[in-house]
Amino acid sequence: MTDHPAPLAPPITTRFQVLFGPDGAARIVLFADTSAEDRPIATLDLDAADGDLLARLLTTRRATYDEQRRNHEAGAQQ
């Protein structure tokens, strides 16, 4: 049996960036929460199939949020 040290807590991130390539591949970049210039701390590369799935999920989620906002605004105006 091998003892493994407890992992260090991951850094807190302030934002992320999703980049889509012309071939459907995608890259997600996480940035550290520092007072200095944004510093990438992790990158995840996705193949075209996963990049396309991510794009569809983000588009669907955005549409859902927009619909919820419109419904909330319509209810507040009544």
C-alpha cells in the first residue's frame, strides 16, 4: 500500500475562456484569481465532437437563461 499525500487545494479561478477552432475542436482555459495580470492555470483541449457538444450545451443554457430573464421581467411589469 502506498500513501499518497493529500492534494493541494486548487487555486480559485476568476474566469475562464472557451476557444472554438474552425474544425470544431475547443479549448477551455482557466485563469487564477490574482491581483496581477490574468495567469492561465489550466487548459483542457476537447476534440471536435466534444467541442460541438459543449457549444450546443452553452447555447441551450444561454437560451434558457434569456427566457427566464424575460419571464421574470414580464412578471415584474404586471
